Amino acid sequence: MTQPLIFTSKGNLPLADLHHEVIWDVSNDKIIFTESYFLGDECVKQSSHVKFLTGVAMSGVAST
């Protein structure tokens, strides 16, 4: 069976060779989830996902 790979800035690398780190930044109006993969001390992949907890105000929205 082959090892799972992940695409990084260094090309496809075995997932087992990387250190995985997750950071949650939670505030009253948003949640930011950041996921990083490190090869030694070098960050080779990072992604962030943002969830806004407050809605958009409807003032100023045109209606027909």
C-alpha cells in the first residue's frame, strides 16, 4: 500500500513526513481556522477558512 501524499510548495510529499498544526482564532464576529503543514521548520502548505458570525446590514439595499 502506498503512503498518502499531500500537495505542498515542495511538490507532493508523504503526509507522515510533515508536522500538522491547527490554530483557531475565535472572536465575537468571526471564527478563523488556519491549518499549516511543516517540513522541519519550513511551512510548505497553509490554508485558512473564515466564518463570519454577524450578518450583512440590509440598509441601503435597493429593491425593485
